[in-house]
Amino acid sequence: QVQPVESGGGLVQPGGSPRLSCAAEAPFFSLYTIDWHRQAAGEQRELVATITSGSRTNYTDSVQGRFTVSRDNSKKTAYLQMNSLKPDDTGVYYCIGRNAAGTQLWSWGQGTQVTVSS
């Protein structure tokens, strides 16, 4: 089963702008909808951003206008550009691929930790 590799996290100051990457050796990568989730300590995983196979995007309210999701199908990689980070954005960020019907088709990766702190 496909397991993505997330990277790009780290310790970031409030207001910072890291870019996360999600690389997946998935056949027909371009056909997947890719979701970015985050999980804060002690909290449930939450969906924060989605990009469809047609590059339509959707964001949860708390990141709308600050985060931008994109993809480069030739590199089999999706990205999450995070701007104006806040301490509440702290968490482990995961990406996952699914089909248009919502069926998850990848396994969860290790995620990448983003810590927003001064």
C-alpha cells in the first residue's frame, strides 16, 4: 500500500511560513484527491486542506487565507504552504490520498511535526 512521506516541519516562530511536502510513490498519482490533516497533542486528527485531482482546493475555516495546498504531479508530491502561523497551528501534519468517493487509498505516513513557538 502507498505510504506518503511528509517533510518540511520544524520549530517555527509565530508568523512564520514553512512549506510542507508530501511525497508518495503512487501509481496514477494525479488521480488522487489529497488531504492534509493535523493532530495536536491530545486532540483528534482534523482535516485542514484538500486538493482534488483537478486541483480544486478546500480549507477548514481556521486556515482559510493563510494556507495554500498545491500539487506537482510530475514529482508525485503535494505541498502545504503555511503562512502567518499561530501557536494553535502546532501539531503533526499528515497527508493522505483518497478517491473522489472519499475512500482512503493510502496508509498513514509518519507525519511532520510543526511547532509554532517563540
